[in-house]
Amino acid sequence: QKEVEQDPGPLSVPEGAIVSLNCTYSNSAFQYFMWYRQYSRKGPELLMYTYSSGNKEDGRFTAQVDKSSKYISLFIRDSQPSDSATYLCAMNTGNQFYFGTGTSLTVIP
Amino acid sequence: EADIYQTPRYLVIGTGKKITLECSQTMGHDKMYWYQQDPGMELHLIHYSYGVNSTEKGDLSSESTVSRIRTEHFPLTLESARPSHTSQYLCASMPSGTHNEQFFGPGTRLTVL
């Protein structure tokens, strides 16, 4: 069983839509939960991170963690064509990172 | 924008060649990582380092080596390239005292013929 499961998509939405991206995990020792955005032919860039269960908001992005269900989400409000990218979830135990396979998102103008 | 650099960005090479992928960062980060990324797959950790003269193996380390002689430099060497090494290689760094702020380089796309 993989440590982290992520639906690969692809996901295609119209501009302005609310996007929901999700990951599940199996290791209850994970402490930090991250979301990365990766544009084509680029390295991943850190979007947001959370440490505990609950919500964290940054502009149009909201990260949500539910440790009891081992489930994390990233919500994108008012999606823009510039949000078109692959989104990777990641989590760690402090030293080693575990990544999801990424969800490919296309926002259509 | 993170100051972490990888060269070359693209490399096409024949089987059996020795290659070194370069990674440098100017942020003074102690922790550095090498990952392999294939389409539709999660990032796999190849090697990591927590500081000068410190290197550790990840899941996919058996066919490559790394060195960390200087804080800013973390090269990855494949002694004998094979077609199975064809992949995207990502270097990352992270400052000590944090557990989540990994900064990635742009990657090296390697093709072994």
C-alpha cells in the first residue's frame, strides 16, 4: 500500500470554478502536510503547509487536514488559467518526505 | 523565488557513460535532496544530505552516488548510465530547523539511449 494516495486526474474546470484536490494517507505519524504546484518543465514550488488538523487559508487557496480520517484537501477559489498545473500533496514525519503522484489541473478560459 | 540551480537542464547520452548531474543552492541550506520523478508516479528519494560530509541513501540509491564537500553543492553521479535511468531528476534543499519548506530546482531531464 502506498503511503500517500492522490487521484491523478486529469481535472478540467472552467475559469472561476472552485477546485477541490485531495489526498489520503496511511501513516498516522505524518506531522506536516504540504501542497506543491508544478508547472510543466519546472520543479515543484511550495504552495502551503499545515501542521495540524483544521483549515489554513492563503488568498484563493485553502488547505484542509483531517487527521482522524487521514485525508487532506486543497481548495482553489475563483480558479484562473494560470492555476493550470500539476498539484502534488506531500507529508513527512520530520525527516523524510512522501509525495502523492500529482493531480493535473487545467482551467479553461 | 528559490535560488537552487541544476545543470544541465536536458541531457541525452548513450548507455554506459558516466554522468554527473549538478545541483547548487545559494541559500545556505544544510539539507539537500535528490529525487527521481516519472510521469504519473510519486517522487522517489534517491539520496539526501544533512550537511557537509553527510550523505544518506534513499529508496533508489543503488545505482548512483553523491557527495557533499561544500554546503552549496550536491552533485549526483551515475557511474554507468542505462536506459532505465531515463527520468526527471529533481534537486531540493531545506533549511535546518524547518520540516516542510523544501525548495526545488528546475530539474534535469535525462534520456539514456
